[in-house]
Amino acid sequence: MAGDTLAKIRESQSITIAYREIPPFSFTNEDRHVVGYAIDLCLKIADAVKRELKLPELKVRYLAADTSTRFPSIIEGKADLECGSTTNNAERRTRVGFTIPHFFSGVRMVVKTDSGIKNWPDLKDKTIVVTKNTTTTDLINGRNNVRALNIKLVEGRDDKESFSFVEQGKADAYAMDDVVLYSMRSNATSPDAFAVVGDPLSIEPYSLMFRKGDPAFKKLVDHEMARLIHEGEFKKIYAYWFTQPNGPNHTNMKMPMSYLLRDSLAYPSDKIFD
């Protein structure tokens, strides 16, 4: 649905950010504030909108979403930006717009350390959980069909529930983007009881999402993302969330920037491979 997001923002004197509870990208902290890596990037974009529209009192509003409601929130105009860990792919680009990727993740799995599971073939005849309405489901089904692993696939409502399936022994493995798995692991009661294993099944480029067919807003968003990259602010924001103890419960992800993301910053583009 095409629209004039800047006109909408000017009229309402506010910009609405949709977010999911998906640390460290976006989450509600102990003070009930919405924070995170993607949120910091979106707040920079909100500042750029404030400058462009000359609205010094621009309000930033937040809309809680989940894997099922994040796309309708943008398409139906309930939010202006979706700031989290949404994968940018060809199918989704037919429905929504994306900017320059802010992260590249690989789909792996988290298991109990003593499970004996090291890679995907070890899942034969076992149960694996995925989060509902994520791109991981098709990847696991594809691997299952090719390797005839006889995997039983179950779904969690969200990432927290999916991880709890492994904690409680309801599933042998939880497949998801590795950064989500590391975050879940770092916040577990006993992090060393879990391990992230398996060859990456795919590379998932995460991008901030907005309405499709709005070139003026897209130009502003892309320009601000490029500015953050070229002036070094992007790397500082990344380091704050991934290599310092600023995550939920002040945990340190200990996750330096990947070579793929670092190399992409030399020539930032919203043109994504599929």
C-alpha cells in the first residue's frame, strides 16, 4: 500500500515504531523502556525525520508486535517503521520496503550441551522447535526432506517459548538465527548448559521495514543509514549492544561484527541477494 509517511508524521506530530521482544535488537528493559540495537538505529532515523520536517517536538511512539502482526502493522499504517530482526527477502519485498541491512545472521540451532547433537544429521528421529511465522520453518522442512531425517517439527508462539521447549526437554533442538540463540543462551539460568551448534543453513539479512511505494520516506531512511555507516556511528552502536554488557540483565553477547556485515559497510546498499 503506497502512502506518504512523512505527511502522516507531520500531521500526527509523531512517528510510530513497531518492535518485538527480540533482544538485543528490541526489548523492554527493567525500567519499561523500549531499547535495543535496532531501536537505537530507528531513533537516529526519527531524529533525521525531525530535522527534515522541522519538528523539534516530534514524539516517538511504540507499538508492540509479534511475528504475526509485524507485517500488518506496517502495511495497514499502524506503524511507520518496524525495528527488530526481520529478514529481508524477495517475497517480503513484494509487500513491504526495506533499507540497508543492519545485521547478517545464520540459521543454526541451540541444544543442551550434553545432548550429543553437533550438526543437523544428529537430529534424525528427534524433535526440533521453530518459532511460528518465521523463515526458519521452510529451511528445516527442506533439510528434513533432502536428508530424510524424520524430524518432528513443533512451533513456539515466540522465541522465548521456543527456547523453553529445549529447557524443559519438550524438544531436542531449537532452530533460529544464531544471534537470537546466543541471546537466549546468555539469558538462561545456566548458560553453559546450552550450546549453539550446526552449520549455518542460510544467511539472513536483517533490515528495518517500512511501507512499500513511498520513495520520499525510503530515501530519507536510506540516507540516514548510509550517514551512520560512513561517519562511524553504526559501528559504535553495534559495539554497544554486541560486545559490551548492555543486553538484557546487562549480559554481554561477546559477538564481534561478522565479516559479512563488516564488508557490506564498505558499499552499503539495500540490494539484497536471495
